[in-house]
Amino acid sequence: MDFRIGQGYDVHRLAEGETLWLGGILIPHSKGTIAHSDGDVLIHAICDALLGALKLRDIGTHFPDSSDEFKNIDSKVLLKKSYDLVKQKGYEIVNIDSTISAQQPKLKPFIPEMEIIMAAVLEIDVDQISVKATTTEKLGFEGREEGISASAIVLLKKS
């Protein structure tokens, strides 16, 4: 098969006094994610999309939250390791499309930097990765600012 599509989704609870990492950058906000790693839901969703496209299971299989090795780990490391597994199978990224759902903070000003950082980690052109952000119009756990979620779709092609 020459092309493969993968989809990923991740959610983390938010709490006062925690850090908020998204797309590999620290976002200034009064709340951050509660997580074993740095809690970067965007990168975690992209990792799951990359792994899922090639039936390599999910991020929790490769980087379990029960392992001290991954405690507070920078999710950019997980992204690199996930993509290394994809490349070992002989595939490369065509493009990534992703969405972050959060009521606050407003993320639009941070998106270009997220795209640049993740493109550099993946060694792809910044035009191959798209990040979007949306609110949920104050509906659901994101709207109540109890949590944050992200989804991602990736297209891979045989190298």
C-alpha cells in the first residue's frame, strides 16, 4: 500500500498552577494539563495518528504512563520517536492536519510557532503541518475549562 491515513485524539484535564504545553511550546495560562508527561495533547494526538496509520497501536503502548522513563518527558521526544517508528516501516509524512479544542486561552497567536517547532522535530516543511484551534462555545468539558482536547489526521506515503 502506497498511502496510509491515521487519526489521533487526546484529552487532558486542566488544573490551576500546572503548565500548558501545546505543539511543543509553553503557553502562558493560569491552567495547565494534568499528565504523566508534559501533557501536550496536540503532539499526543499527532503521535497517535502517525502510529495508527501503520497499525503500530497507540502512544500509550510505546510510551506507557506507568513508566518512570516517561515521567514529565518533553512530548517533542515522543513525537520524534513515533516518527522514527514510521520511517522504520518505510513511510514519510505527506501532511498533518490538526485541531485543538479549548475555551481559553486564545491560541491563534501561538499557532505559527507550534507549526515551526513540530515541522523541525519531524524534519518536514512547515507547509506540511496545519494546526487549527477552536472553542466549543462554552459547551462540554472544554467549554467549562475542565480539560483540553486535540485531534489530528496524517497522510503517509511509502518512501
